[in-house]
Amino acid sequence: MTRPSLAVLLRSFVVEMRVRRYSESTVAAYRQHVARFVVLCRRRGVTRAADVATPQLYDYQAGRWTDFSGMPTGDPGRIIA
């Protein structure tokens, strides 16, 4: 069984939100947040959902990511565990 990449899953997630008629602003916001997580994972060598582990979740929650240009994004938001 092929395990899809995080990037493929992100695209599928965006399509699913549009099928469910989420507003475009919601789709854009969700996509941006999930894309940041995908970038964080990729920079740590994690490209498949099955390989995501607690350290990547903690890093994301702590705001240890950068935007697509490599600059710090600032406020990571709040994720309640």
C-alpha cells in the first residue's frame, strides 16, 4: 500500500473542504496552517503522514517553524493538547 506524502494529503484536504463548501477564507486559513506544519516536517526529513511523531507536533505547537521564505512567522497560534 502506498503511503501518500504530506503535500498530497494537504491538497486532498483543500479539495475536501471545497467539496464541503467551506468559505474560501476558511480554506485559505486552514491551508496556510497545515502547509506550515508540512514545511516544518519536511525540514526535519518527515514527508509521510505515517512518519509524523510527537516531536514534530511539539515543535509546531511551540512555534518552531518559518514561513515559506524561511523567515520566522512570529505568533504560532495556540494549539490545545
